[in-house]
Amino acid sequence: MKNQFDYLVVGSGIAGLTFALKAAKSGTVAIVTKKDKLETNTNYAQGGIACVIGQDDAFGLHVQDTLDSGDGLCHPDIVDFVIKTGPDRVKELVELGVAFNLGTGADSFDLGREGGHSRNRILHAQDMTGKAVEKVLIAAAESDPNIAIFENHLVLDLVIQHQSMKAGSVDLYQQDTCRGAFVYDVAGGRIHTVVANAVLLCTGGAGKVYLYTSNPDVATGDGLAIAYRAGAELANLEFVQFHPTCLYHPAAKNFLISEAVRGEGARLIDKRGRTFMEKYHPLKDLAFRDIVARAIDTEMKTSGDDCVFLDITHKDSEFLKGRFPNIYSRCLSLGIDITKDPIPVVPAAHYMCGGILTNRSGRTTIENLYAIGECACTGLHGANRLASNSLLEAMVFSHAAAVECMERIGSWRSRVFPEVPECWAGTCAENTSQSEMVMIAHNWDSIRRLMWNYVGIVRTDKRLALALTHVLQIKMELKEHMPNIPLSSDLAELQGLALVAELIIRCAIRRRESRGLHYNVDHPAKGGVDCAKDTIVRKSAAEEFLALPAVQCG
């Protein structure tokens, strides 16, 4: 692997690819992705992209819907920025060749509606929008001579140059500088030191920290852990969005039933066929996701049932097959005909509304380090993401980051890179014994079950305290045994997963109120002005963290 680029992009979803295509006009770009380049959260996104383009819509309406969903924690200036610049970014996707479903009028789109939206404003490509976007962006990136894509490469940690701050300085953006990353070639068992003028973390979410999730297996919170260990600020990790409707079937893994199904008129019912959302919110089945997820959780706990059902059998069968071909075919393969049968569903961890704290250019509190997409906390989502705002956010901030980086690339190139030691893995994962793999699998499963049971949709002070105790115990066990276990991607992911779980719990403990996605039975009311602020965490100088095993530097 080449060891120097102008830009190092970690992740191959919509955020990373959009940035890479723009930044490649000014320099060389390496895209590092830990699995196949198509294995991203973007590729699995069914719903669509929220954007103000309908004749009956207005920026102010979309802004207000976003603020209402965010429950007092959105940053109004960021909301305004994203929504008003969004149409330009969508236009770029269309020009690249993304085929959104068209409406009946000339140059119009078929706009759907999802929970929390006051207008139909969701652009979609059937029920496979993410896949349509990912396919076009990947093709463009692969044809660009300035972009190199490295699959099955996992970033372990960042290369950080520490700088002395002037007395009395409070400019955190100048305290440390990111110079690159240590990248693990999974197949070769070697760690490469890659230096770059700017590093972009576009690593997606952390859904795999929970037992049940709509996310693919790659969503292990790597970017959050990497940034935290490097000293960047993170914010609002307590706000984990649980999608209300994940398919409940023993043969289905992580299959989401898009919110667009409810947007087209589907109703949530219990196993006796009774609707229940009218008990929880005036918008009924189109209420915000946190309300719907809690309602389903309450109904399941009250009845003892394993799931509830989503019923759209009253709609025309040909319409359903055309509007939701992916959902229809997947359910049919499991013996569920959505034109005739209600769909069994349960909530599942879906989206991390908090993340690495950034400014409006995607810049973190570490110089030359950017974070974009789900791993970032930009201020757009607040305490609860409005449906289909995430792909919009990724495009807007990718553009903003690219503009800033291209303006700064000339001054960056005039600097001399510091000497960075080469690193290498002492042994490969193939040499790991069965007993060591059992320890990794056991702790991985323990963390995910613990988070689901104690730090899920509904929380209590006692459960959060117990969860923190258990996670710290797991981290101590890892610290004791990791030096004897050869490096592997599973082990590196487990280390990050344990850290992310701890940070989510600590943020949840600090928020002693119920707001948005964070609902604590012991603090059911929303706090006042003093509580309407971000929960910010940062690694202290005194903290000790687990070192990666079998790695030698210098």
C-alpha cells in the first residue's frame, strides 16, 4: 500500500465517496474500507433523501420538522445550513446518474412521506435508495485516476502530532494535528503507516453495539473509538435511534422495513389485529421514531408478545410490489406476502445521533481531522434524527469539507511531514487458538446483550449503573488477556465496541432527564434550559487505554 496521499478517507459510504470525488480534483485520495467497498450503511438505506423540492413545500417547514424531532438540541444555524443547501447536493447526485423515482409532472419526483414530516419530501429509488446512490458513487470513484480504494483494510488508530498550546489559549482546533493513520491489511497481516494532509472519518454508525440492529456487521463504531483515543471531542452518544420496524423472523438478519411503508399508510397492530398508536401520539403511525419505538416496546412488554405487526394489506397489491419491490421479495421469500399478510416487526438499533463533534465544515477538535456522516455530531439531529435527513447531511458536509480542504491543500503541501515509525503485526489472525476466539466471541456477545437489556429504548439509573460496571469489567478482562492474543480485525473491533459501549453509558448517566431518544424512567420529565445542551466527552490526559496486541512500533 502506498504510504502518502493528500487525503485519507476512512469509509466508502455516501459521505466518504462524495468527499473523495470532489477532493480528487485537487489531489490524491485513498479510500480505506474494512470490508468490501459496498458493505456500508449507505448501501442498506431503504428510505431516501429528505429535500425541499415539492411545490407545496418550503425550507421553513423542513427546518421546523427537524427542530421538532430534535427536541430542543438541534443547532438552528446548522439545520438551516443543511436544509437550504440540500437541493444543490441532490442535483449533483442526479447529474451523476442516480435515478430517483419520477412523478407525473415534467421534471418532478415521486416524493414520499415519513414519520415527523409535514410534507411529502422524500426522494427515493423504490425502496433501495442507498443502493442506487452507492452504485453510482462507487462507479465514479473507480473511474477517477486520483482515487485509490483499499478494501479489507482496517484503521486501528490515528497518527497525532501533539502541539504545545500557548498559555491561556482555548483554541482546541490548534492543539493537536492529525498526520495520518495506522492501517491494518487484514489479508496480509501487516500494519501500514499512511500519512496524509487530511484524514476524513466516514465510518458510519455503531448499531452492532446492540444485540438487535438494522445495521450491517461493519457498523461497530470504529470511528468513534479511534477519534476518542486520539483526543477528539464526542457529543450526545446517549441518543441512539431505534428504528421501530425491523423484520422479526428467525431467518432474517438486520432486515429493515422502511418507514416509508408507514408513510404509504401502513398501520401498526398487535397480534389480535388492534391498532394502538392512537394511544401514544396524535400523529399515530406517523409519529417520530422515538415515540413509535417506545410505544411498540411498551405494547410488547405489556402483552408479553415477541413482536407487533405492520399492516398495509389494504393498499393495492400492484402498487405495493412496485413501490417496495425489495421488501416485497424479501418477505415473500420468508413466506410473508405483504399484500395479504401483516409483517411481524420489532424495534432495533438503527442510527447514532451523536458522534465526533464537528463544525460546519466537518472539522473535528483535532486539526486536519474531519468526520462526516453518521459518525459525526454536527448539530443537525439533536436528540432525535428526523427520518431521511441522514443522507442529506452526509452530502452537505462532504461538500463543505471538500471545499475547505481544497482551499487549504496548498499550505498543507508546503509543510514537511514528521517522521512516523512503521508498525507491523507480530502474528496473523490465523494463528489465534480456538480458546482465544471463544473469549472474543463471548465478550462481543456479552456487550451487545448488556447494551440491549440495560441501555436500550427505556432506561433506569440502576440499569445504567450496572451496565457501566459490567462493561468496565469486560474492558479489564480484555486488558489482561489482549497482550497474549494475536491481532485480528475481530479483536480490534471488540476493543472499539467496548469503548463505545462505555461512552454511550457514561453519556446516558450524565443526562438526568428524558429527551428525544433518551428515556429514563427515573427522570421521565424533560429538563429546563440547563439541560438543553450537548453532552460532550473527551479523553483526559490521565486516562489509560488498551493497547493493541502484538504490535511493535519503531
